Amino acid sequence: MKKRKTRITRNYLMHPAGSVLIETGNTKVICTVMTEESIPFFLKNADPPQGWLTAEYSMLPGAPNQRFRRERGKANSRSTEIQRLIGRSLRAVVDMTKFPGISINIDCDVLQADGGTRTAAITGACVALCDAFAKLQNDGLISENPLKEMIAAISVGIVDSEPVLDLDYEADSRADVDMNVVMTESGKFVEIQGTAEAAPFDDSELKIMLKAAKTGIRQLIKEQKKALEK
């Protein structure tokens, strides 16, 4: 199984501490990282002192094939679920005690949607986060890199009784099973979201999908590192 071609462009915007345009097939997502020297109230007395990392996700009106209404004031339930997934995934590979008193705000904005927007957001945000941490080090605000290891995500499913990696919208709309997998560079799972859309799946199909997802994520991490070398 082959995944779609992925392209990662760093420093896409001039102002954020880190910014990436990630293109996975026809899906395009801008991931930006902004920092501020403040933390949420619930962390004020944390021992040891630590920072915070959170994420927001949104889709531009022209991103899908039908106009997406702008989210004003409050994100809809889908966006809320996705941004929580992005935040959980990145916090899993970050040592927040290494940037005490600093909040990391990650924004993932979908420019064009053709399946896999949440997984592309996680993969791209990790690269943007690497650049943001490097800037914090260069500015003398932190002494060491808080990122413990890379992380990436990919979709996998069963379409017409066959396993498919990195589903685009057309494949996703016909999938019997749809799964999103988030995995670290060391091969540990952070999240597995699997749903039988049309037909239940068994242990053997689950193993096939997870094996394919692992292969795809390892390829994505290679592409992340290649982008960071430029």
C-alpha cells in the first residue's frame, strides 16, 4: 500500500515561531506555532514549574467541496474533537517542564480538504514545533529542546474489502472501516481511532491496518526529518 505524496514547506509565514505548509495529496494545511510568556491559571503553582501546549483547528470556507461556515466564537464539535487530538498528540512527545512559564499555541488551518486533514495537521505541526523550540533556544528563553521524539499520524481503512493507506475523500466516503493512527518515532501509539463505517472488522484486518499505518508513519517521519535538514 502506498501513501499519497507528502510535501512539507517550512517557514511558510514570516511571523510565527514556526510555520509549515503540509500537502498530502490534495489536502493542504497550514500549521503555525506562536509562543507567549504566560501560562493558564491551573498551572500557576505547578511543582515542578512547567509550560503549556494547546492546539486549535479550523477549516477555511473554501476548503471542502461545499462551503464550510466560519466558526465564530465557538468551534463546532468536530473541530473541538480534532484540536483536542492534535494537542494530546503533541503533548505526548513534549517535556513541558523544559519551558516553564511559556505557552505554546498551535493553529492548524485547512486550506484545502481531500481527506486526512487531522492527520496532516499533526504531522505538520510537529515540524513547526521543532522550529519554534529552536527559536526559543536561540532567543535564550529555554536551555534545551523539549521535544522528546518526532510524532506523525496517518489514516488507514478498508475500501471494497481491501486495505487502503492514507485515504483521500473519495476513498474515505466509501470505506467500510476508517482509522486514524498517531505514533511516535520510537513506534509507540499515542492514539488509535477506528470505526466500522459499513461493516465490522476482525483481528486480522486490524493487524493489517496497523501494520500499514506503522509503515506510513515511519515514511512520514523520514519526510519530517528531511524537511528539517533544509
